Amino acid sequence: MEENYILSVCGRQYTDGSSDKVELQTSASYVMRNGSRYITYKEYDPQQPDKHYRTTVKIDPNNIVTVIKGGTENHHLILEKGKRHKCEYNTPYGSITMGIYTDSVSISLDDSGGELTVKYSIDIESELASSNELTLSIKEA
């Protein structure tokens, strides 16, 4: 994996009137394969900084975004505007089935980079758990 791009990740989560924000800047690979764009990067475990796991974001030609995260919190998230998908979220304590409803997907990516923003909500057993916004900005290093 040639990491010749700089990726900025901003995740926002809104629950019960409060919000949380996580930001990350890292090196990443950014490739086009079979009509889909792939952004792949490493995330480090804050509890064990010597361990990392790989996250891949796939943006297909129909603007469906799939986030595949490895490691102890292994999950496969499908973000498709106007649709609800179920997701198994694995944790060290067991797995949780969540519903993911995507409100909007905004993609402005080309061969040199760009930005992706997805707004979605998460429900657990049909109860709203959080509203979320994920923004990825990628540019050549």
C-alpha cells in the first residue's frame, strides 16, 4: 500500500443534546479500481499505541460508501443515501447489531483528491442512538 496522500478525518457525533468530535490526520493510499475509489489508512489503538488496524473507505460509482474497519472493533458499514442498512459492530465485549440510516452523501472527489461528507444516524433496537457526520478530505502528499 503506497501511502502518498494526506487524509484528514473529522467525525462528529450528536446524542441527547451533547456532541463529540474526533479529528485525525494521517497518510493514506487513494486508488481507483473497477470504477470505485478506495481510501485506505491506518488507525492506532489509543490504549495500545504500538497496535494499528486498517480502515478502507470504498466509494462506488452509485455513491454508496462502504467503511470496512479491521482490528478489535471490526465492522462493515454501508452508507447509502435514503436507505437503512444493518451493521454488526464487534467490540472486545461482544457484537452489537445497529441500524444505519444515511441522510446525505456529498462527494467531490477526482483523481487528485477532494472531499467526502456523509450524514447518518445510528439506531440500536430501533432506538435512536446518535446522529453522525463524517468528513474525509484527501490530497496528494
